[in-house]
Amino acid sequence: MATIPGSQFVAASSGQPLNIAGPEQGMSLPSPVAGAFNLALFGTMTNASPVPQSGYQGVAVLSPSGLELDLIAGAFAVTDDGAGSDTITAGSGSDTINVSASFDTIDGGTGPTEIIAVVGASDFINLGTGSDTVAVSGSADTVTAGAAAGSNQGLVTFSGSNMTFVDGGAQFADTVVGFDQAAGDRIHLTNGDTVATSTQVNGGQDTLITLSDNSTILLKGITHVDGSFFS
């Protein structure tokens, strides 16, 4: 585990020491460290290209402000230890993202599986193109499904109040656990989508909502749905 220089983000790899290295302006990366997970860190102002290089298992790009981190490639974990208003974008690897502040934005990226845990208020999570697992605790957080085209089969767990599950532009098939209409949780439909069917499934214990674009939302533990569930 190591702090990413110039930021409040902490990176970690599984079972290996972490080596974070970045090129000087216009220069190449230093040689990777044998036996370590080598993370190439680029800045948005560098002339070097943020692409995987021999011996480096991960690639990330940090903004000059230190508040935006783009995980380009590799399978590693990132924790945001800042005060909030940060942005993390997952990449093409299987990333783990942990956030414990408010007003953050997390984009699920293009990886096959992303694990995202958010504790805070007024955070924004955009599900990626793969099978993401998202746990959101706090209040007034927003999770957008179908934010990008792909398989979009997410598992979202809510714990808190006034959560919003947004129907994005792409088709998706997501499962939502812990949805609580009485606590202010709502589903927000966009792009002219409407509810095509609402069916009790799994012996009447859950509700499967099918939208007009064939997206589906499986609400676990919800036995009925009416207009008060939508905003």
C-alpha cells in the first residue's frame, strides 16, 4: 500500500509490494522493480504516453490538481482518503475502489468486474460496462446504471436513505439490494423510458421491473412497486 504522490489517493496490490513510478517531463519510465506490482503514474501534463509498458502491471493518470485519478489498466485497489469532491475513473482491469467522503464521482470504467464501496453523502457512481459490484452507504447518493454500452449487469447494495437509482442511456440488467422506498429511495427514469412490466418473482419475494428499452431492475426484498417508487 502506498500513497499516490501529489494526491490523497492510496493504492494497493494483492500479495505484492507496490512500486509507483512516473516519468519526468518527456522522459521514459524507470526500470520496474522485480517482485513488485509496478504502477506507472502519469500526469495529464506529461508528454509521455499513458499506456502499459514492459514490466509495469498497472497504469494510472493523475490530474494536476491531484483530485482526479484515471485507472487506465491493471488490477489494483485505490482508496480515496480525501475530504471529497474527487473523481475516480476505473479502467480496463478489475479494480477495487473505496471512497469515504462526500460529493465524489466514481465511474465504473470498461473492466470486466469492478468492486466499488462508497460511504458518504451526495456521491455519484456511474456503473461500468462489465459486472460491477457496488455498495453505497450514506444518504442522497446516486447510482446510474447503463451509463455506457456493454453487458451492464451490476449488483448494487444500498444502505442509508434518499438513494437514487438512475436509468441511464444504455441497456442494463441490474440487481438492487436494500432499496427502501419509505426511506426516500427512488428510481429515476430518463431518455423517455417507461415501465413496461412489473412482476413479482422468486416466490413473490422480489420484483422484476422491465423498462421499455428492455433494461431490467431486480429489486430484492420488494414485493410490490407503485408510482411512489419513481421520480
